[in-house]
Amino acid sequence: MILLWELWWAWGVLAALLALLELVLPGKILLGFSLGAAAVAAVLWLDGGLAARLTAQPAFTVLAWAGLSVVAWLLVKWLVPGGAGSVRRWDRDINDLDDDRRA
């Protein structure tokens, strides 16, 4: 009997759902989980010795997903700009005229 954590397409669907959820709730954390699930799906799709070790126990699969998600999240945080200094506040409107330009 094939269990759900052993199927590569189940991890691919999870990756797609998490990516869509990232679009609704932006914050880059779900993107890391999505990329981690996509990496697990890729490993299971290649079906090598590592895939056999991952599917031996569900805990191994979830642990690999968690580890890959942390690495992916750190890469996304490093590569994609944003954060505290990325928001710009406007004090005046572009249509406001300066005092010296008023006629």
C-alpha cells in the first residue's frame, strides 16, 4: 500500500497550495515551506537511494521537508529584498506645489 507521504505528486500539490497561499498571505515564510515541499517532491520523483530512505519513515520525510524549508526560507530572505527599510512614506502629494512656485 502506497502512503501519501511517499507520492511525489502529493508533495507537488502541497508545494503549489503553499505557493498560492503565499500569494494571499504574503510574508515569505510560506514560500520557504513551498520550496521545501517542491524539493522533497523532486527527490521522490528522481526515485534514488535518498528517496528510499526518506519514505522509510514518515518522520524522515517531514524532517527533510522541515530542513529544506528552513534552507529555502533563508535563501529567499537573503535573495529577495524587503524588510524594515523597504516602505517609503510620502509626506506630500506629487500635485502639491512648493511655496516659491505658486503664482
